Amino acid sequence: MNIASGGRGSIGVIGAGAAGCMAAIAAAERGAAVVLFEGTVDGGRKILISGGGRCNVLPGTLREERFVTDSSANTMKKLLRSWPLREQRRFFESDLGLPLVLEEDSDKLFPESNRARDVRDGLIGMARVRGVKLRFGSRVAELEPAGAAWQLTLANGESQPLAAVIIASGGLSVPATGSDGWGLERMRALGHTIHPTYAALTPLTATPPVHADLSGVSLNVALIATGAGREARAEGGFLFTHRGYSGPAVLDVSHVMVRARQAGEPATLRARWGHRDANWWETALQARGSGNVLTLLKEELPQRLAERLLEESGLARDTSLAQLRREERKALVEHLTRYPLPVTGDEGYKKAEVTGGGVALGEVDPRTLESRKAPGLFLCGEILDAFGPIGGYNFAWAWATGRSAGCGAADRVLKS
């Protein structure tokens, strides 16, 4: 049975997340007939839960070097630069009518309304206005090349010939939103190289949970993760949980720990607590007088953490600065600035913000995102081998690659 909407000259977009919505809008704006297929009943579910329901639409400043890929870094940069950050912001504010506000301390851009739903609904609404045919609750089961075109079949047996197809089905992260890795498996079957996938931007765990008594304590930290020949550094929020560690800084370095564990290789995670470096602590702890070591620590750190660090350094709570010996000071500074955090696991895809790995970037045309393996097939978003840190980076990737794929597919179909 053929799908009623669409036709042989249509572009099919699979996935109504950030990248898919943007791809559908871009293709329709060029004048192409577009059908957007989405397995859930409403689409954009990762948008809805992002930023604690606020949706961190974009970073205030985008630093390309913070992205992670096993593909060519130059290709990754070309994809990011295809739609500069200022133009992305103009789209949301002028075209979509969603003013963005910069949260200066975090350098993140949020919708003025602080409602993620406004972002999702705005994208879906614009797709409708542009003439995109929306097929919610339509899970794609099969996608096969059919000569110079493609044959798409839904789980209910409906089928449709399409002139071009855009895969924006996401990866494996947050499966509760509908991500099941279908696109990755389909690309593998079509001959694409899939760089090993892994949970990225995910909380880390420790068994036994040696810091469970600190659960709920939060502060700013600097972290260094090393393992399996990789290193990642991050500064920002840190949260002790009953199972381990979370917060933006932890998520941003988690991929190093995850990949080392997958490879069966050792990894280390070290923390500098608070904003003060070793030199500052050395100077402060050498002060003489009636000051107390614990009192000094509590001025810079949460009380429960300060007490824990003092105890692990072998010092009594009433130790005064005047009593502190050189060896004790050195040990305490080490705990304050190079603290080893035990990590034995992670929260996996269930809580991962994004999927690491994916389709090798060298197998898509960087200008159009058309597959080099399967003409008429375009790829965008999380399915591609790149991700960025917390802070709107992954939305910037989705918007940019989605737009390129939409424009590329439309140009191919309209010129044929």
C-alpha cells in the first residue's frame, strides 16, 4: 500500500528531532516536496528535555576544538562552518520568532520564555507553514535503494517511492525519547563505515559508591580525564550523586572514561576542587596565626567536602595553620588540586546526552551531506561521527548539518 502523502519526486526525512526538523524546513524552503516521518506521536522529545526543560538552543560562543570525532577534524569544521553561529541565532530570533537570551556565566543561549516546548513547537510549526507533510507515529521499518530513487516502508506495511531520503534518526542516547539506533544499523547495511559508538556526556559511577555520603554536594571544579591514549579537560559544575558523579564538567570528560573501559584499559579522573590552584593553597596554608585549616577550607568549599578532604589527608578538625607541617600541607594540597576520583562505570545511553562515534564524516559530501556510498541519501545530526560538550554545541551541530542536508537534498531533486 502506498503512502497517500508524498510522491516519487518527494524527499523523505526520517526523524523529527532537531536535525530532522531543520532538514525538512530547509528542503521545503527551497521548493521541494517533503514528507517528515517520525516514530513518536509528537517528535522533538530530546528538545523537550534539554536544558532541564529550558532548551539550551546554542552556545554563546562556539569553539570548534571542543568537538570530538574519530573522523577528519577538518571535515568536521567544514560542516560546522556551513551555517555560522550568528546566522543560526538569526534564524531562531527572526525567522522562528524566538528571542534568545545569553546566560553570561555559562555562555549559553536559551529562549526568552525558558520553555523548550516553544522551540520544538516553533520548528514543527514552521515545517507545517513551509508545506512539509508530517507523519507522526510512523516508524520506518525498511529503506532500500530502488534504481535512482529509494523505497521506504513503514512498520504498518505502507510504502513510498522517494526521490531522496534524509536520515536524521539520531543515535542511541536517551532511548526513552525514541532513539533506537535504527539509522546506524541501516547505514552499516548500506556499506558505510560506522566508527565504534559509545555513550557520551553521561554521568560516571563508582562501585562501591565511596562518596555516597557526599550525595547532593555541588561546586565548580576542574577535571582531567586520561585513558586509552586520550585526554579531556573541563571546568564547570560538579555534583556528587548516590551512585557517583554528574554535572557539566563530568559529562564533558566522560567519553574518555567510557572508551577506556570499553577498551579494557586503565583510566584516571582527577579533580581540582573549587577555583583555587595549588599555588594559592600553598600560600594560604602557610599563613601563620590563629587560623584553623578547616575554617579556611570551608571558605572555599562546601562544608561536607571540606571535612572529607581534611579527614582523608589525615588531619584533625581542630588542626591550626600554625600546627600544619610541610608534609601535611603537601598532602592536603594534593587532595585539593589533584584528587583521584574512583570510576568503575557510567550511566550509559539511558542518561547520555549524545552518542559518540557514528558514520565516518569522510563518507559524506561536506557541502551537501550526501552519502558517498548511496547517491540520493543524506545524513545529518547525531548519526554522524561528531559531538560537542554541554552548552548548546550539539544543537549547533544538529542545526548546521540538518540545514546542509535539507538544502543538498532539495537541490538534487529539483535539478533532476
